[in-house]
Amino acid sequence: MVPSPTTDSNARRERRRERRSRMRLKNVSLAVLSIVAFVLWVHLGSGVTVFRSDVPAEPGWERFRADYKLAYFGDDGQFVRAVQNGYNLVFHTYKYAPRFTRKVAGDQVSACSSCHTAEDLAYAFVNSDRYDRKVGRRVSFEERVQRCYAGPMDGFVPTIYDPAVRDIRLLARAVARHLQLSEGALRGGR
Amino acid sequence: MQPRTRTLVKIGVLVLAAGGFYLLAAHKHAQREEVRQTAVSVTPACVEKLSRYALERGEYYRSPYVVQRTGTVSTRRGYGDEDIRAIQRGCNIMDDTQGRQATDVSRERWNATRFIRGNHAACSHCHQGIGDKQDAKGNRLKGSLSIGASWVMADMYDRFTGLLLPFELRQMQCYINSSNGYKPNIADDVIRDVTAYSRFLSAALDLKIGNHYDEQGIDEIAASDTLKQGDDYVRGEALYKHKCMSCHGRQAFGLEANGRLVAPALAGPNAWNMQSRNYFYYVSTILPGFICRNMPLGQENTLTNQECRDIAYYISNLPRPAGDRQGPIVALKQQFLMTVMPPLLRLTSPDDAEKPAHGTRERVQ
């Protein structure tokens, strides 16, 4: 029996629908897979730290953490993580604040720690917000950090809210706490 | 007009407008700088506070309070003229946020009233003793919201916001919620000067960075610190009438007499809003803690924990402004309650009409 033209066209339409539905499934699966692959790559393979909630431990961090008893400071891990980020920013500035400095690993001055120790920062913190004769006005700790990025670090100014500024203040505060400094403390004591 | 001429006119207007804004900004900037350089007219309470702590120009600062309390001299970095003026302005803002004692509010208080809705709220209502409350013997008092002690504990994790909350952001929250107002810029002088004053207090009291002191913040009172009778509106109302109404008014809307503020509003349009930590339904432990340790003035620590919770519960059930994140419906409802309830209450209980305390109360602000 010869199939009527209507039956034939119906069968073709049915086949097309099936093919389309298979294609849609394939496309959706491909899209989902691409997204999952991208997320996995970003978190595990890219090395882009901005997507990570933990802070990479650089050499010297554990020693620093033990020296300044950071585990006992603050009642949560968030503060310690911020201080750790501050540590990375201060000791490996070129690596952790590439947006704000043009310095690279080989440069003589490539990090805040090339000029300052952590204790310098603590004393600077408790002596900040004071009149600066050179600048001609009162200068906050945040502005000092911004000036360092723009000047000696040969880079650009982060905003006052930026973690690249905030976490250095937290590091300074943590060290000041360990040294039991109070406002206006003088180096060497008096 | 020719199309080209029209374009040129348009460009000219734009350039003029932009130039006008630039000149205005430059003028305001210069004005601010001029205010920074001008000698400060210090409020009497601040004169007393700052001279007691010997704030003077010098290379070194030695706090007489520390000498008196510990018998040792601690030498700190001294203050320059600019630093002293900033501290004085900060103290003024704390003591007289609304500028009632200022001749030019906008210049002398950095327009602090721009960031506050209503005309009652001042920092020193909560941070009593201009942020440094002490008893007659000079002992700092537990749960008295000392801002010097807050400075040394700033930047720590804040369980209400989930942030490492910097001191400046905390001040912003005070403006937004406790004063039911608006957020100043983080680098605004209104914030920076209060920070300078707080830091000076921490130097004068020799507080160490990162240490917790009893006078910092609130001595919170949880339900578990009470007899567990539950927080009761009726008991709270009775206690309010007995202990608080004579200063804060029948409906807790605050009292003004002879143009002066007798006591600030605890409810109504001049009070803190529903997103403030003082609001019982947001944080139930803070307002009771404040009441127990700081109220009634002169009789602090006389109320029991249960009484403080009852009063706080009662006050928080009175109408007050909605918070800025609660949306227009809640805001409208609260406005309605604040407008409609007071006359209705006056109508239903005329015997309890407010009795303004002309000249009989101590000035709060």
C-alpha cells in the first residue's frame, strides 16, 4: 500500500520534532557543562584569587601568625583572614595588588615590606590622623597607604574602601594589639 | 535659529552649567578649608572635658587622668593646632549635634543636621558624658557606650551586619538608624572629627588597641538574665509612667520646654527607626542594657533586668519611623501610626495628658 502524502508529511514532521528536541537537549547540556567547566576552571585552575573565599598562605605567614598571636585575636576567622590578606599585601604587594602598583618581582622595591616592617605600620596606625606639615593637613592611615601606592609603589590610588587599603589597616591594628599600643604611642616608649 | 547656532548655544549652556558646578564645588571646598583653620567655639561641657584631660598644643601629650589613676606618667605624641581644632569640633558634634549652642550650625557642626531627620537626636543622648561617662570618682561605667573604648575595639567583626565594621561605618549607621537620617561620606569632616575626638579620649584614658573594656558598648540583657517572666507590655507601660514619663512625655515623643530639649524622643518622628539596634524587635538585648546602665539619669543601675526589658518592650511597641530598607508600605504604615495615634490616645486618656516640665528638669542636651 502506498502511503498517502499526508501520512508521509506527518511522519517527517514528527522526525523533525524529535531531532529538534534532541538538539535542544544537547544544547542545554552543552551550556550547563560549559558553565560548570568555567566555574571549576575559575576556582581550581585559573589562579585568580578574587574568586576564592580563602586567602593563600604565603611563606612566612604561619610564623607571622604565631609571632603576633593572631589566632587569639578577634572572635572569628574573618578578622584573621583579613589580616592574612593584609600580610600578603604588605609582603607580596606586586602579587596581591597588581592593580595598584607597576612594580614586579625583580624590582628593588616591590612590596610595602621593602621599606616598612609590620611594627612600623602598627606605630603609623596609632599615630595617624594627625597634621602632616608636608601635606599641609591632617592625614589618615588610609591616605598614607594610598600615597604609598601612588608614590613609592609607582602605581594607582585605590579607593578608601578597597580591601587593598582596609586589610593593611587591619594588619596594623592586629600588630598594635599584640604590642599593646595605645593612641599616640612613641617608638621606643617613654 | 540656524541648526549650527542652536548646537553652539546648547554646548555653551552645558559648558556654563558644568563650570558653574565646578565653581560652586571649589567655593564649598575653600569654605570647608577656612572652617578647618578657624578657631573653634567650644561648648561649655567640652571645655570642661578637654581641659580636664589637658588637651594642649605640644610635642608630647601626658594625660592627667592616667597620672591620677595609676600614679605613672605615660608620654604620647602631642597635638598640633589643627589636631586640637579637629578634636574640639568632634567634641562639639558629640555634645551638641543639633547645633543648638552654635551661632552658625552649618559651619560649626559640619551640617550634621543634614544627616538627621527630626530635631532631637544627638550623639550624647546614648553616648552620655560626651562619650566618656564617669561617676563622681572618675570611674568609667560599665555599658556606658564609651567612644574611646569603641575606637580601640573598632574594625572587628560585627554580628549584626556580618562585616569587619570600621569605626567610620559604625558612625554612618548611627546617622542612618539611630538618628533616622542619611549617610555622610566616609571621609566627611563630620565623621573624621568625631574619630579624632574618640582617638583623643582613648589616649587620655590610656586604652590599648584591641582590648575590651567594660565601658565599651552595651551591657546587654538577654531574656535569660531575667526571672523569665516574659517581656510584658502592661508592666512596661506602668513602669514607663512611673520612671520615664516625667522626662520623656506621655507618649514618649520627647519633651521640649522654653525652646530647649528636656529629654529626647523615644518614639515618634524624632526617635530612632525600626532598623536601629535600639529597636527591641531587631535586637532585644541592647535597649534593656542601655536602660539598666544609663537610665533614669542620676538613678542608674536601680532598675532590675526584668524591668528594663519590660520598659524596652513597651517603648518599642510605640510608633516610630520605618528603617530605610523596609520599603514604602511599612514607611507609610508607620507614618500613619505616628500621625493618627497620638491624638487618638489623647482623646481616650485625657487624664494622662503630657505635663511639660518647664524649668524643673535638668537639660539633657
